[in-house]
Amino acid sequence: MSATRRPEAARTAASPVNAPALEACGVTARLGSAEVLHGIDLAIGARRWTSIVGPNGAGKSTLLKVLAGLLAHRGEVRLFGEAAAQLSHRVRAQRLSWLGQSGAAGEGSADDLMVYDIAMLGRLPHQRWLATPSAADHRAVERALRSTQAWDWRERPLGQLSGGERQRVLLARALAVEAELLLMDEPLANLDPPHQADWMQAVRALVAEGRTVVSVLHELPMALAADELVVMDQGRVVHHGASDDPATHAALERVFDHRIRVHWVAEQWIALPE
């Protein structure tokens, strides 16, 4: 079953091919005794927003962690043309920013920290050991907190915030790095629709500044707003293409067993139950 075609007059012109920001070459990965990624070859263009989508268990988050250097794997990952394994931790942390699911990785231990201090953690890759934050660090943190509408909470402990508010603070921390590349795993968790729209606006602003964003999303209408989709199933990339390409829509429908269909509605692509 094919996707509904977008009216030809509304289709955007094809974007020029950009040099890859991230590449996976023959990547495999295991979780315990199970191999969950099977020979992934993928090149993600710079200065684009790419969303990784697919059914539960497809390997989306695992792939993103491999690309971020957070999970052991076989094969090679390249960051802006350089072997990621050959880069120092400091250089990698300056060039690549990570936001995990619900801010995983020990956020409970940070509940007593003030929101401003949490966001300032994003500046650590740019600071000398034990150095006090610079004026540039403070400017970056303020920009990040304001862009996520978290500035008014800057003097509140993280533990006093709701799940959605915490997620916005953790997003601000990732933005404060001011990295060339941002990887975000389920960044819309706990966010209500208005703040999901704010997130998408922030992503678009980052891409307009020349940054690269890669997100894993379950929210297919939001994912379809990206420049490109990487469609995964059973630990493999089954399609990588423009989000408005009928071939991409067909691949998306296929991995969800044709239980959804992509439609052009109200000037946007949406995925509806079939």
C-alpha cells in the first residue's frame, strides 16, 4: 500500500548532498549474548536533521549509542570524516553532544543541583581543569536555558521539577555544549505538545546555524518533519531517504506491517492508523 503523495507544487526542491557528519561502516553491536545491530552501513549528512525510526526492538537507540561512542561495537564510526576512536575524549565531547532517554545516566544523583549548574555541565568540554566558567560559558548557558523556556527555573533544584521540566533542562545542557553534532534519544519524552513544537523549532534553528541533529523518535508525525529518515527494522537499516520521498513513506509503512499510512494533511506529513 503506497503513501498518499504530497501535492507536487508543495514539494521542496531536492537538497544538495552534504558531506557526512557521521558514518557507520560495517557496524555490529551486541547486548549481552544477542547481536542487535547487523552490519550497519550509514552516512548521515551534515547540516541536516535526521530522525531514526522503526518499530520497538528495531535497534534505533542502540545505533544512536554506538554513533555517540557509548556502546562497544565492531566496525568503524567516523565523525566528520575522522575515525571517532582516534579522537580524544575532550575533542569528541566538544564536537558531539548527547541527550539520552529521559536524561538517563545518573540524573537522580543530580537532584540537588540547581538548574543553572546542570546546564553549565554542558560547558565542561570547553573548560580547563578546575577553571571557573568564562563569560562565554555563561552566555552559552543562558542561551540554552532561554531556548528551552527553562531560564526562570535557573535557581531551582532539579529534583523540584516535573518530568517534562527536567527534560527541558537536560536538553538545555545538551544545547549548552554548542557542539557541531547533537544526538538525542527520545528527546520528546514527558514533553506536552506545545513544548514538542518548541523542541522542533529549536532543532530547525540549530540546523539553520549549520549544526547537525540526529534524533530517535517514536512520534512519527514529528519524525516526518525531519529532513531525512533512517528507517530500521530488526537491527538493520532498511531505508534512508528524504522525509518527503514516497519511497521513504513506503518503507515506513512496511516496517510497521502496513498498520499505518502516511498522509499529507494541513501542510505536513502525518502517519495515521490504517
